[in-house]
Amino acid sequence: MVETQEKLTPDSPVSALVAAALVKGTDRLQRAIVMVENSEDDAIHQVRVSCRRLRSDLKLFRKLLAGNWAKDLRLDLSWLAVSCGEARDLEVIAALVRDHATTEDDPDHLAAILTTLTVDLERAAARSAEVVTSDRTRLLVDDLKTVAVAPDLRPKASQPCAEILPQLLDVARSAFNEAAEQLKPWTPDDDWHETRLLAKRVRYAADTSASVLGDEAKEIAIQAARYQELLGQHQDHCAAADALNLLAKDAAGQADASLSFSLGRLIERHRAARKPLREEFLTLYHRP
């Protein structure tokens, strides 16, 4: 594992925080990879989260980074995260369908749907595990370790954290606020999804900054986490509806009218679940 660094203060140069964030992120990713190797629960998800947090940190500090090393790392981290995406999405979708089942659902149809989702999940998880334990992932971790020792930075990175971090955090918050201001109850799903990603970016940026900025950054992280939670639930229902819609197309192709009807009911249930989540988010966001 990567060694931890000394405690930072507001007077510490931003370069020290960049290195510390890379060290922490690399250590988190290594632990997640070990979880996959040991076939532990939630392992694939932890790899995906680790990749996203590292990519978020690299984006947060992008104007301080010199050369193309960060771009290359972000591309490789994106590849690894995407490789884990299908398995995680299917895991969430299967659990959501199961948790929102009612006594009105045909039990045989529900069992068949969950079986299909579970089989697809197991296959996707196996593919993800193969990628996570591959030589390419090992090389990625080695590159992260090397970079974390002495990242190539611009001169501005020598300035104190207290001067630079609030500016960087404001950029992330402004991007989120601009997107959130445009949301309406009828706004397309993709716009809500994009706003969720921006909320997550604010949360990760604030988490990284909190070790130096303290309570102010922690409060920002907590608020962003609230937004992310609501928008995440919204996205889960959108993903469930999309996955079930694909199954409905298969059922229609097989002329299975009764299964198509059951799938249609489930699809509408998850689509309907978006409305209260949108209303709750808008109320929370616009609260004085």
C-alpha cells in the first residue's frame, strides 16, 4: 500500500494536497482491487467509486497539473470504472425491482425477470473482475504510485491551500448550481443525471478540501451528499425502467403478451417514482 503523508494545514502548499489526494486515492483503489481478488461483497462497486474519486480529484486540480500525465490517468481510470459499471448497475436494478415488487405482480413473471437480471449480473461481474485483476489495471496502479511520489505541477501549486482551494471548490459548485437552476419537474432524465454527476463532483471536491479547509468544506460535502442521494435514487429508477424496457422488447419479440404486460406495469412504477424525488430535490435545493 502507499504510505500516508503528514498532516496538512491551510498554509501548506496545494502541491502537498495534490500528492496526498493521489496517495489516498491510490491506496483506496488498491484495497478495492484486493476485495475483488478475494471475491468480497461490494468489491466491484468499491473499485468504481475509487476510480471516480481519483478522477474527481484530478479534475479538481486540473489547472495546477503540468503535462499530459493527468489526462492519461483519467482516461485509464474511466476505462476501469466503465468496466465495472454494468455489474454495479444490474446489482442496483435487481435490488430495486425486488424491493418495489407488490402483491399485484405476477409472482412467476417477477421471478423470471429477477432471474434474468441476476444471470446478467453474474456474467457482468465476472467480466468486471477479469478487468480489475488484469495487467492493464496493475500497470495503472503502478503509474498512480509513481505519479503520487512527485506529481508534475505548475508553479501556482506552490501557493497556500487557503488561497487556492476555495477558488477550485467554487468552480465545482458553480457548475452544479448552474445545472440545478435549470431543472424543472418536466426536465429530461439526462439533465437530471448530469446534475447528479456534478453534485457528486462537488461532494468529492469538498471531501478532499475538508482536510485543510475544515468545517466549511465539510458542510458543503454534507449538503452535496444530500443532493447526490436524491438524484442517485432518481437515476436508479431511470436505469431500472430502461433495463425493464429492454426486457419488454424481448418479450414482445417472443409474442409473450402477459409478460409484456407485467413488465409494462413495472416500467411505469419506476417511471412514476421519479416525480416525488424530483419534487423533493427541487424543494431542498430552493429552500431559503
